[in-house]
Amino acid sequence: MTPPELVDSHCHLDFPDFEGELPRILDAARAAGVRRMVTICTRMENEPKVRAMAEAHEGLFYAAGIHPMRAAEDPPVTVAQLVALAQHPKMVGIGETGLDYHYTADSAEIQKESLRIHIAAAQETGLPLIIHARAADDDMAAILTEGYRARPFGCVMHCFSSGPGLARAALDLGFYLSMSGIATFPKSQELRDIFAAAPLERILLETDSPYLAPVPFRGKRNEPAYTAYTARTGAQIFGLTEAEFAAATTANFDRLFTRAAMGVTG
């Protein structure tokens, strides 16, 4: 039986965890129904490598930005630099960017400035913003709302695991919530409730691999093929068949990541 078609909207295939294994990783993903993946560049110095990976493989796309936990360490990126990179046909998003006060609260102001630069690039290019948010719900909601009201842009809250307030703020702006393996963890009922209260047409799937492997692989290295396990939980949350949930989340991905829409695989 052919598995339903899925999209892993956020993975990190350039990380050392996958060194020398990319062909096998991609084959396993496709066998599991994951036909398209977006691999995320989190440091600008790695952008050429990530771009080359996307160029070399059908169905593999990429996004680029500076991770908030790197914002104080890496050279700042400019709007012009991001806009220039976005001319590449396989670059489909801006980021990941955002705010992380759990590990790097001391660089909060630098993170905010970096986030605003990435927002401006998303506004300028029309590519969706990819947001990392941890322990920064109020500031995140305020900055995203301020930016959107100035000039609308598309956005996904990657690996959403924040509270209901940030979920509502994001959904009110027309943004998307991305479901990762965290949603499969036994103690994640509050998070599952947040997803259940959201419109189905605003839900995406991701692995964030090599991190956050879903049950039954929790604690092991994650990979795009495991999107199918998170999709199974998502289907249960929304009371759908796995095929119905896969079709809905794939359509959502195509609506947000228009450059990677179905049929555009070159």
C-alpha cells in the first residue's frame, strides 16, 4: 500500500548527524511518503553547502537565516543579503529566526534586532518567515504583530511548543503552526489541545531532525521519514484518517511555501 504523501517542512540535513548518509536518508523519507523536505540553514556561513544540497536533489528545498541562539555570535545578516539569496529558485523561506530566552536570554536585544531584519526580508521577498520561539511568548507576539501590521507577510511557527496565547496571536495574523514529534510525547496533552483548537488549514508537519524524534523513536536521532509518525498523531488529534490529514497538511504547505508547491521539484 502506498503511504500518503507528506512534507517535512523543517529539517537540518546539513548537520553532522547526517554526514555521509544523505542518499539513504532521502530514500527512506520517500519510502515513508515524504516526497518534499525543506532543510534549514541556521548560520549564513553554511548557506552555500545547504543550497548545494537542495540543488542536487529533487524534492529538497531550503531556507536560510540566523538562528536566534547564534545571533550574538555570528556576524549579523542584512536585509539585502537575505533578499539576494532569495533569488535562488530552491530557497523557499526566510529563517529560521526568532527569540530564544530559555538558553540565550542575555542576547535578547540582539535577537530582536535580528528577528526584525528577517521580518523585513520576508516582507520584501514574499517568502514565508520561519520562526523559532522559546520562553519568549510575549515579545514574540508583539514583534510579529507589529511587523505584520506594518506590512503583511506569511509565517510558520516552527516546532510549535509555546503557550495558547502565542498560538492565538499567530493564528490571528493568519500564520501557521507546525507540529513536530513533541506532539507525540505522552506528557504533551496541553500542546495537543492547542493544535486541536486551531484550524486544520493552518497546520504543518515537520521533524526538526536530527532533533525531537517522535514516539516510538524518542531519544534517538530523528530523520524526515519519521514525519509519518507525527502525522499519525495529528490525524488522531483532528479525528481524521492519516490520508486525510496528510492531504490537508500538504495543501497547507503548498499554500504557504508557494515556491515549493506541488509539481515544482527541479
